[in-house]
Amino acid sequence: MKLRASIVDVETTGLNPATDEVVELALVLFSFDPRTGGGIEVLEEYSGLRDPGRPIPPGATRAHGITDDDVRGRQLDEARIRSILARSHCLIAHNAAFDRPFVERLFPEAKRLPWLCSMDGIDWRARGHASKGLQQLLAAHGIAPGSAHRALDDARATLRLLATAQPEGQTYLAGLMARLHQK
């Protein structure tokens, strides 16, 4: 039986989920074999911009490239996001400690789903990587990142990273899913 999960990524006005706002949200819903982490099939992708209702600080724009003009008057497709969340068995983010509170504030139903972190849920250092940052891991695995710090490109790149086979033959996704069953 295949499971469904969604890779989630957000871009924001800052680092504090209590006071900062989401300006971009992306989800990549996919199915896979939970035993092997293989057989990955992308079922749906969503990316949307959101007007935070206040100016985006210059430091945030430097990080993700999203400007006030990009988001002016824009709203997320909440029905579509809720549909993707409803079809997901779990959510995965590369740095879930950051993404999760932003997503759960906008979509409280995300609290009912297990969250996995591809940054902290895999022992990257034990696998010979000096950094667990997404861009560094992508480079180390020969994966083209797309536009770094844009939500959909980062979500797609995270899925490609998780689909990579480890030396013992198992994908990183299978190892991450094993953590879900240990909880």
C-alpha cells in the first residue's frame, strides 16, 4: 500500500511565527512505498503568494527575492491547500521547526498530521555531510536547486533529495519514514 505525504515550504516576512507572516507557501503531494521510500509519484503541486498586509522587510526580500509588488493583493488558495492536507498522511519540511508553526497558524488542521523534518530527522553528519542545510545537501548530491529560497523549488528539491538512495540502498525517505513509526 502506498502512503501519501506532502513536502511543505514557506517563505516569510521574518523568523518569528508569532509576529511574522507567510508570503509564499508550497506543497508537493506525493505517493510512495513506505517500506522502500521508492515508487515516488507526484500527485499535485501547489504554490501561492500571500499579501502579508504590511511591507516585507528588506532582509526578508534579500533572502527569498519576494517583493511587496509580487504579493500585493494575492491570497493563498485555502480550499486547495486544505484538500492537499486532507490527502496527506504526514507532512515533511526541511527545517520543520521553522515551517510548522507558520503553517499551523494559517491551517490549524495541519496540527492533526505527523510532521517529519528532513533536516534534523536524518543524521547528515554521520553520512559525511558537514552541513544539514538544504542548499549544501543538494550540491553534495548533485541536485540542481532551482531558485533557492523559493518555496516550490525548495519543496521539489527536498523531494529529489529524499528520493536519493543511500549507500545501503534505502532512500533517505525510507529512513525518515522509519522515524515516524518509532514515534
